[in-house]
Amino acid sequence: MHLHILGICGTFMGGIAALAREAGHRVTGCDANVYPPMSDQLRSLGIELIEGFGAEQLALKPDVFVVGNVVTRGNPLMEAVLDAGAAYTSGPQWLAENVLFGRHVLAVAGTHGKTTTTSMLAWILEQAGLEPGFLVGGVPLNFGVSARLGGGRFFVIEADEYDTALFDKRSKFVHYRPRTAILNNLEHDHADIFPDLAAIETQFHHLVRTVPASGRLVVNARDEALQRVLQRGCWSEVQRFGPKREEPGALRARGEPHAFDVLRGSLKIGRVEWALLGEHNQLNALAGIAAAEHAGVAPETAAAALASFQNVRRRLELRGEAGGVKVYDDFAHHPTAMRTTIDGLRRKVGAARILAVFEPRSNTMKLGTMKAQLPWALEDADLAFGLQGDWGWSVKEALAPLGAKAATADTVDALVAAIARAARPGDQVVCMSNGGFGGIHGKLLAALQGHQ
């Protein structure tokens, strides 16, 4: 079968491309912007990439066009597909019908931590010898690829609440029909499609409705929004994790985020010692351990497996050092995630100066819905630098409460110049974006090298 994937360079659609290629299908695809790491991964798999959405791609005559949710009406290729009456489907639907059907699906949902937790869970199952398939919205360093079919009955998937396609406005995760579902946390996000938190809670409850009675919901005990989701109705076993104090049956942690005991109530059932930072990753670990238990992996075994977990590309990933300044790349793009990233780096570097650099690139950030939270997100950084795009709102005004700690620029090159002027040996620069950020990491390292 020949699939032509529209929007192939998104992490999710790129993962589908990899799975389809592994299954023996011919895969081609197109996107408006082609950038690493996904473009490198796809080309290494022998997948032909076409820049843009030209209608002439209809002449490829694939068996089916797989349409990503970046594609809208008015897109030249989509219009040609509709006019021609050609076969098309969404990424989640193709995945559900051709990969997930008949397997034990473990889905990881939540506003934050999906990619990391999905990667952790896949690694736990791998270390337990279960050969899971997986699709992750990033590249787990332990595996080197974002997706694979796997050889066992288990499939681990990052379960995104964003909508499916222009012709299917349900959240992606309602297609997956998991037997095990992690509900990690829940905040308002994706303001371009969800008017408020209640609308997202409704979609999460749709997910809960698809989990069988013999399934398991792994739920963050600290999250009030998730408790409201379950109050609407719950038909499956619930394993809670992360309560602030001892709670019968719930999994919790005792100790520092880099070395902690896993407790069920007051009983120690495992220990995690690893290189990851932050309480958020401690909670992610508890969720992964609880989900793996439902797949038959003992908590003690799961906890031990995490010692060799290497995290995901673009999660506080050190891109280089120049002039005594370290430059990190991070995928954070929601204020809570940005604050969490800075907090994790602060725990690592102590009193060293942190220079936080961000691009408000996500649809929610572009709308300015979260702009009032930016000073809160960045307050623990010593200096903050923001890229001003054509958003219709002023990044400079949003950062005004930070006073002299904050600066903005209209271009990536101007931003690089400002950071290079401000940086001094010993500084830690973390660049946060869910896109390529105009190649800022390489440009910044070159500029810092020139300042020596």
C-alpha cells in the first residue's frame, strides 16, 4: 500500500510514517516546513519528503492520503483530494485500524509530561523483555526513533488531546481504545480549539469511556481537574499516584527526585535512582511504574529499569558549550512547562545564572491566552529573552513585570546578539520552543564562540 502523508514532519505524523514504513508500505509525505529531528529520521528511513502542499501531488496516486491536523480547508492539496474523490483518512484513524487493533494499548494523556512518560513506559516494558511497540511525540534517546511496531502484544502511545483532523474534531486519543490509560495532569491548553478547561475535561471523559472494566486508569491524585473527570463516571480500576501524604493503595515517592523509594501506602515496593531532574519527573516515573504493573511488570522491576532511562531529545538537552556558556534545548511551550524546565535546571546548576529564551510558537501562545502567566513561568531565571513575532500582542509588555530581567527582539539573529552580549562564563542558557526556533542553538553557540 502507498500512503501519502500530509503534515508528515509533525512528531505524531512522522511517527505514523515510520510505523507504516516498518510494516512494509510505501510512504511519501509533504509538509510546509521540514526541519530536524523528524526530517532526518524520515529521510534515514527512505521516505521521500516534498516541501509544500502543491495540488500536483495528487498525481502520486497513493492508495490513501493520510491527513494531519495542520491541514485546513483551502490547502491546495486537500482541495485537490476532495475534488478528485480520492481516499483519505486521519492519522489516528489509520493508526487505530492498522496498528493498534487487537493489541494491549497503553495510552499516556495529560497536558504535560506525555512524551517523557510514554518514553519511560516503553523503556520499562522493553527492559522487562516485552518488546513493546510505541509512538512517542519525540525521540527517546534509549531507542533513537520516535516509533516502532514492536514484537509483543503491547503498544505504548502518547495520547494527545488535540483534535484529529479538519473532518474529525474529536481528540486524537478517542481513537486509541486503550486498556491502560495514564491521566497525568490537566490544564487549559490548545486555546485555539478549546474555549476553557471544562471543554478539555469533556474530551478526557470521552477517553475514560473507552477504557474497559478490566482496564486500568492511572490518575494523578494531586490534580483537581482529573478528579472532576472521574466524577462524571468511571468504569475501570483506578490506580492513583503522587498524593501529598500517605493514601491506601496509592503510589507515592519518598526521597529526592534523583533517588527515591516507591511506596504503595506505607509499603516500599521499589527504588528509582536515575539522572533525571525535578519533581515532575518523579511523578512521571510513578505513573509509568503503575501502568507497567498493569502489563505484568512488577513495580520493583519497573523502578530498577528507570536507572538506565536516558530521557527524550529536546528535554533539557545540552546542545553545546562555548565561551564557558552551556546552551540547552527544551520543548517547553506552555507556561507551566517553562517554569518546570527552569526549576529542573535550577536544581541542577544551583546558583549559576540561568538565561531563559523562549519563542511563543504554539497556537495557544500565539493567541496570547497564556501571556499573563509568562512572568510567573520565567521568574526563577536570572534573565529572560523572548522572540516577538506577528502575534497581535506584545511580548515586551507581557514581560514588563520582570523589569530589567527581561528583553525581547524581533528576529532570531537580534535575539542571539542580545543573549551573547549578556552572557558570561558559567551561565546556563535554555532555549524553549516546540519548533526549530530558527536554528537559534547553533547560532548562539557560534556567537558565544566569537565573544571569547
